[in-house]
Amino acid sequence: MRVLGVDPGLGRTGVAVVEGAPGALRLVHAARIDTVPQTSEPARLANLYDLVADVLESYTPDVAAVEQLFFSTNRRTAMRVGEARGVILCAIGRAGVHVAEYTPTQVKEAVCGYGAAHKKQVMRMTSRLLALDSDADDVADACAVAVCHHHRARLSALTGTRRRQAGSSPLERAVARARARFEAARR
Amino acid sequence: MRVLGVDPGLGRTGVAVVEGAPGALRLVHAARIDTVPQTSEPARLANLYDLVADVLESYTPDVAAVEQLFFSTNRRTAMRVGEARGVILCAIGRAGVHVAEYTPTQVKEAVCGYGAAHKKQVMRMTSRLLALDSDADDVADACAVAVCHHHRARLSALTGTRRRQAGSSPLERAVARARARFEAARR
């Protein structure tokens, strides 16, 4: 599975393409998308759209993982990040790629083992897991959310398999037992 | 001048195309763009993008006027409106159309004569000014922000003209007087 992780922002957006499975993850692409502060906001958003669409076209991910946003104390910054995030989700939606969203706590839990991990710890873990050679925290965050999706997908695949091995729900098992008794009585 | 007014939202976006000049404004197009609540957010944002791009292509406005956003008490709603607004600005930016932004107070002042006007008054004024036949407040707000841009553009054209008629800045006038004295002395 190939996952595109995105850490959204108007000025700086981190993107990372991570493929493989937990334990054998491989970093295919990692970059920071910058928009020019001197240009107008619509021009920056249009530019951001084109750059994200380029990544989607070049790396054809199976799914995109995007961090959920929480409002910071600075409302102006939060607004701009929200607008950038909308553009990124739109580009992914138009490419027909499914989006999974994760809270910062879920991402930290998946990468560091606990949800209150610091930025530095997330960076250290992503560079260890993926041999990431970048000191940009936007890129590390994009890697982290991609890794988070890989872990979550593995987890739900495992629980799905276990349920399938167990065969059925209590109701289905009761029906199977009744049918077996019926078949035994007929013979 | 043809102005596209937009009142952004994820579920409902009002759009209005208004052309002419203050005193002789004409409503070319007014509509509410709805996205399907049952679909995913990226799909809704992609849909919103396509519908706004359609309006831009069909009506080729000279400029777009978009209301500035302020955070409501509901952070979740504010976030979604911010994301929708980003997508709309992106679509306008990609169409190469200039965006003018106005605060709700500026819009109300331009349409009703004072910045604290109520929603009902804005609706009454836009339907009077543009013979708008719609009871959707998103559409009325889109009309209002387009009318606001027409008024503001007229105002700055008038003050620009007046300045050009007055000829120059105090420095330029001083230079012109000095040159005239120099020319007079030479003769």
C-alpha cells in the first residue's frame, strides 16, 4: 500500500509518500511545498493546488492521510491553515483518492507509542523508521501521518481477519448450531 | 464591469454575477451552490471547486468579491467554512481572476448605508437594487458583496480622477512652480 501523508499549511505544506507494510516501510518521496508570500492569497492557494495535484499524479498513492486541525490561539493563522487544508482535500478528492484523517494524538501514538510525544521525538522516530534525511518538521509530520495510516490499516486488517477466522457473530453461531442439530435429527 | 460576488460555505455557497455601474446595476446570474451532505468532505470540496469553476467559465467576471470570514462560536463550522473558502479562492485564483475581500461591515455599509444592518435589511436592499427574486440569504449575501465592490470601485475611480485633475502632489506642484519661475527668468 502506498500512502500520501500531508501536513497542511499555506506557506509550508509537508508531503511524504510511504509504501510497504509496518516493519518494512519505505519512503518513496518527501518534500516541503512552499508558496511565495509576496503573491496574493488566491494565487498561493492556486499554486498549492497545482503542486499537490503534481504529487498525486507523479506518485499515484492508494490513500491519503491528512492530520486533523485544531484551532490555535492565533485565529488569523488558523483561518489560513484551514483554507490551505480545504484546497489540499479538494485536490485529493478531485484525484479520486480516499482521505483518512487522524488527530495529532493518534499520529504521535502510532509513531512514538504515546500521544503526548514532543515534536523532537516525532522527528527522531520518523527519521529512524524511514531513514528520513530532513530537518523540516512539516516533512517529518507528513511522514508521521503516513506511518500512522499504515499502522491503523494493519491493525484493522488484523482485527478483520481475526473476526473472519472466528467465523461469525453470536447470532450466526447460534443459527449454525441450530442447523447442525436439525441436520443431526434428520439423519 | 462584471463582478462575481461569493458568500462561501461547504454546504451552501451563494454566487451572484452583477454588471454595470452603481445606479445602473444588473443581475446577470444568481444561484446557490449546494454540495451533498452524504458524501465525504474531500468529495464535497472537489464538487464545490468544479461548480465555482463552471460559474467562472460561464460568466467570465472581471473581478471576484468575497466576504472576509470571522470565526463563529462553533469551531467545527468555522473550520469547514474556512476549508470551503480556500477552495473557492483557489478556483478563482486558477481562473486568473483578481479577488477583492470585504468585511461584513463594509458590505452592509455599501448596501444599506450602515454597517450594523440586519440580515433582513440586506436582503430587502439587494432585492430592491437588483430585482433579485430569491429568499435564500446566501444568494442575497453574494449579491451584496458584489454590489459592495461596484460601489468601492466607483469611489476609488472618482477619488483617483479627482487626484489626477488636481494634477499632482504638493511636491510635484512645488517643482512645477520652480520650473515656471526658471523658464520666466530665462526669457
